[in-house]
Amino acid sequence: MPFSLPNLLRGRLAEQILTVLLERAGYRVTRLGIEVLFDEVKYLDRERYIGLGLPQHLRTLPDLLVADPGVTWAQLIEVKFRRSFCRATADELFATLSEQREFWPDSYAVVMLGQPFHPAARFHQDYIRVIPPGETERLLGPAGINIPTEEQDAMALLWDQLPTLGRIFRFRDFDQFGEHRDDHGREFFSDADFITAAIRELGRL
């Protein structure tokens, strides 16, 4: 099944969590994606889905189109939720995003992690990382010297090396609020920390 119920549920909820965070801060969000534009594909098995012959650029359309509060920039964003971040997860994300970026090379990916490396983690960077355009190869890492030999330690290092939300969303996005710009920015990143509880619950589904 291209869209199993558990995967569909977790994916939709992850998109909604990010959408609520962004819209609350004033970002403009439009949902895209093949299952949004062509709802019926959710009910097809894999053979019938492939048999539709949909063009690859449509099948790989990112999930969201996001603009800053002042509508001075807009970016395509793919949302990926994974329960854990192991070598197999990183390899699968690399393959999936590499395929997508053949058609949407300037898109970003926001990766949400249901089970962070530190059980008591409560900050957004523990649960959310970004794969910017042209940086898909980061998933092949980690980079540097003295790479841990244990997979879990190596993948924790790789996760820490991935960019945070600040790579896409920045304080200057709130310039239109004038002297309250920094207040809006701090509230956005505080809210990003708050939504980690919901992301953690997704990891238990």
C-alpha cells in the first residue's frame, strides 16, 4: 500500500503540527502533495497507484508551500516524520529526498523525530532538523574525524550536524512587526520547543 493507515496518520499529523506552528507565527502555508491534490490515491494499492502513470514531478511534489509573514520569500517544504534516526532511516531519507530533488531541487525537508537520542530532550532541535537544498549528502555522514564506531553514537552525531529550524525561519522574517520583531521571533522558537510534546506522542503511535 502506498499510503498505509499508520504512515498516513503520522505523516498528516506531522504536517499539521508544523503548519500550526508556522501559521501561529504569521507564516502563510499552503498544503500541496499528491494526496492533497488528488485525494483518491490514498485508496489505491501500489499496483493501481503506479498504473495511473502520474508524472514523477507530480508524485514528488513537496508537502507545503510556505511564505514568511511579509511575503518576501516562499519555499517548498517536504515534511518527514520518523520514529527513530538510525543508519537505515538516514539511507532511506537520502534516497527519497534525492529522487524528489531531481524535480524540486530548491525544496527543503523538515525531519521530525519521534524518539530523540536523549530521553529527557525538550528542545526543538532534539526533535526537528532541516535538510536544505543541495545538502542531501549530509545524510551520508556524519562528517569529520573520530567518528564513533557504534551506530547509535554515529547517528546521534549526524543528527547534531544537521541544520536546525533557524536555517529556514529567522528573526528577520518578523521585520514587518517593527519593534516587536524580536518578541515574535522568541515566541516562534518557544512554540517550536512546545510542540515537541506532540512530536513525541507521534513516536508512540
